[in-house]
Amino acid sequence: MKAVDYFHKTPERLNCAQAILTAWKDECGVSEEMIQNFKQFGGGKAPEGTCGALYAAEYLVQKQENVSVIGDFAKQTGSHACRSIRANGTVSCQRCVEIADELMSQKLKK
């Protein structure tokens, strides 16, 4: 399944960071505990205000391939920061999850 299929869907109502981890848990060896720990990073609460979907994707690609998705993500969204992306109003949170998931697929060749 794609990450967006997990984003804010019942019954779990996963945030953006958790949706990315859940979609990639088998390929990247993500535990349920880690998914729960990333609950704190949704809604712009990741370090430096980073988008939670981007934060989770960056965490996984760094762990797997030692590459980055930050630059590519910012090119598509206008920023790496949740607040800036949301203030701009052109890219939704759902679209950020889709972009982060697509970049994961490109970097990890899912």
C-alpha cells in the first residue's frame, strides 16, 4: 500500500510521519514501536519544524541508502518546513505524504 492509504485513515488515524513508516515497514524493517514513537513528529513537530512525512522519509533513506530526499522534496513543495508549506497553501498535507512516498520509491527503488 502507499503511504497516503494510511494517512488519517481509521482506525489508526496515523499522522504524516507514521504513514510513511507504516508504508515502508516491511522493506525498511520498521517496528510498531518506532511507528508509535514517530507520532510526536506529525503536524510540524519534527526537529526544525520539518514536515513529518519528509522527516520520516529522510530517516529511512539515510538508514537504508545514506542518501537524502530533502532537496527533492523542497523543490516540489517550496520548503522542508511544515509551517511554510501550509502557509503557502499550494501543497496539502496529503500531497506531502504522496511526495515523500514517491521520493522513497525513487531512492529505494520500491
